[in-house]
Amino acid sequence: MVRWFIEHGVELQKLVLGIPTFGRSWLLGDDSPKSGIPPILAAGPGDKGTITKEDGLLSYAEICPQLVSITNAQASPSLLRKQDDPQRRLGTFAFRLPDKKLKQEYGTWVSFEEPETAGYKASYAKLAGLGGVAIIDLSLDDFRGMCNSNKFPILRAARTQFV
């Protein structure tokens, strides 16, 4: 999107790159691809979070405790399997397939920002000469340090790379 604005003559200093502190979640049905790789078939917005209380919206603090590596075969099927995107084209996402044994009619797919990708975006904004970055909804970052005992990890990662 930034490239489009640049190609259409918008001054770099007037562009501010948004970095969200939340994820968007979707329900996965039996007809969804088992790989979790987009595009996916969604049965509707994901369940409400305990913090956000809004269908399809999860704070980073609601997402990160549920994440496990996709290669971790020992992990509980109730956790979200994080899929890495080494080419940085799809963004960060994680998913859990429906599981009849656990009486889960629907699985979950969530795309989200994490500290690593927030740092990449802030670094890009700085190197490209953009006007800055905007942390979108600071209240949805991990403000208690529940994930790795660092408070505001997305904000900190962006700040470290941009300043």
C-alpha cells in the first residue's frame, strides 16, 4: 500500500505506517484448507477475546499465550500453531483446526502483528524516509507483560527500530 501512495506522488514525510497491536480472527470449518495458509474459507468472525470482548478481534496479549510452533507435534491441539512467513508476504498468522475429539466444531485462524514484524515495519518506515509509524491501539499491546515479561512488546520493538 505504501508503494502505491509513493507511486502516486504522495510525499514520503506525509506517510505514516500503521502497526496494529491486535489480530483479526476467523472461524475455520471442516471445508477450510488444513494447511492454514491463506486464502482460507471462513465460517465467520472468530470468538470474542476476554480483553477485547468483540467477535473477530483479539489483543496481542490474548493471542501470544496460545501460540506454539507449527512443528511442535507434542503441543495440545487446542493451541494456535504459528506459521512463519520467511518471505514476509503473508504476514504473521496462526491457526487451530476443528477437532471433533475436543468437541470443537470450528477451528480458529488469526492474523496478527508480533514484536518481530512490528520491528520490520518500523525499520522499513525509517529506511524509506516515511514520516513515522503509528501504533494502532496501544491498549491492545501486552501492557502487563504476560507473554514474555516485557510490557508493551510491540511498541518497544517498533520504537527500537525507528528511533
